[in-house]
Amino acid sequence: MKKVLVATEKPFAPAAVAQIKEVLDKANYELVLLEKYTDTSEFLNAVADVDALIVRSDKVTQEVIDAAKNLKIVVRAGAGYDNLDLQACTAGNVVAMNTPGQNSNAVAELAMGMAVMIARGNYNGKAGSELRGKKIGIHAYGNVGRYVAKIAQGFGMEVLAFDPFVDEEAIKKDGVKPVASVEELYSSSQYLSLHIPANDKTKKSIGFDLLNKMPKGATLVNTARKEVINEEELLKVFAERDDFKYVSDIAPDCKDEIAEKFEGRFFFTPKKMGAQTAEANINAGVAAASQIVDFIENGNETFKVN
């Protein structure tokens, strides 16, 4: 019998675990649960004899791969996979996957919810502004970006997008205006919804030059990764432009300085919350389990990332 470990320092909801078990039971696979572990040694012991692994934000390092002698596949239940050491996975003949699209609506709703919140001054009782008639730029037009576009259109916003990896006609078909460069996107957008991954090319790529191009009353909405922001330059934008606002579902390292100096111009969730809905929790977990079964039984590598 194949063994599948679900290792989650921050566990799935019970309903998600139940549906993951249902998928695995149907395939005659054994589910092994490791939840709320406090030491890496617990993870290393649990992974020693399993065939497959499902994680959330848990780090799958070289040490984990070395300890997992039977491991064939690891699936990150979510879109981002920077917590997986892809080089170690490849060297250990382990297929690494993510579950793109399963959390997309949840992230998009949070992005727009934070945009509304900051537009209304964090609900401080004073007059705010409306989203209708404003321009929103989407930096990276993937699954989340498409959902953001639909919701923003519902608010009556004009939507622009930049993504060199997406065909312009596909963007236009959604009623979204493609722009030719990232500079044009930022200079045209009063709101900017950020969805780029964190990698060697994108880390600290969002800095003063781009943000300072944004129109008066600019708001940056970040539901991607904090690492893509150049925080030193972010502080410079805050200092030089009293109209600039920043909302994010993961607080920057410089959050204390922002809170001290720029009251009312920011909002950060207590932890990364883009995928924190009951629906996304279930969707991502079930997708991960289904992909494992499909890979082991049929060799399907559709969502392989290494």
C-alpha cells in the first residue's frame, strides 16, 4: 500500500483532511498525518518511509529529501512553491508539483477586499474614495490575475495587464487592456495588483523607479511574496509621496517603520492569508491528493515544476 504523508505545521481544515482521505482511500493509499509539528526532526521521521508528500508552507529541504528514501512525489498545496528545494527534488528523483488555480479566487477576493479597505481609509470614519472609474494594473496575468480582473470589472474599474508570457489576444478577450511594458503598467495604474513569483529575477524588482511612476493616489496591492519588494526603496516612496499607499497579505520586514511613520497609508494581514478560506483549503488539498494518485498510477506530470 502506498503511503502519503500530509505534513502541515499549519494544518488543513478538518473538512479538507476528510476529503483528502476520501481520495486516497479510493486509490487504496494510506494517509499519514503530521500536524502542528514543532521540530524538524518530527518531519524527518515522518517522511522516512512514505511514497508521497503533501505540504502547505512547510519547507521541503535537502535534509527532508535525504530522509525520504521512498519518496516519489511532493505536492505543494497552493500556487507558490518557493518552499520546495527543486534542485534537491530533482537530484533525489522526486517530482515536485504545485496546485495552480485552486486558491486563485480566494487570493483575488482578498486583493480586492484590501483595495476597498485602503480606499476607504481603513474604515476610519472619514470620507474615502471609490474604485469605480479608476484604473487597476495587473502585474502577471495568471490564474489569480484573471480573477482580480473579473472582480475589478464588477467594480467598474478599467483593467490593464502586463505579462510577457500571456498572448495579448487572450488578455483582450477578457476585456482587459494589455500594455507593452511593466513601466507603462505602473505609470497608467492608480491601483496595482501584484502577482509575480519570487525568483532570482523578480526578488527586489519592485522598487522606487516603478512605484514612483504610479499616478497620484497610488496603491500597491501585494498578494504575491514580500521578497519581490525592494523594502529600502519602498520606504523611500512612502517618505517622498504622501499619497502612496501599500497593502499586503504578508507584512514586510520594515513594517514597524512603516507603522511608526506612515499611519493610515498601509494595511498588512497578521499572516499570509490569500488562501485562507474554507473553499481554497479544501480545493488545494484535494487537488494535491488527486495529482499524487494520477502521477503514481498513470505517470501524469502535468503540474510538475522541477
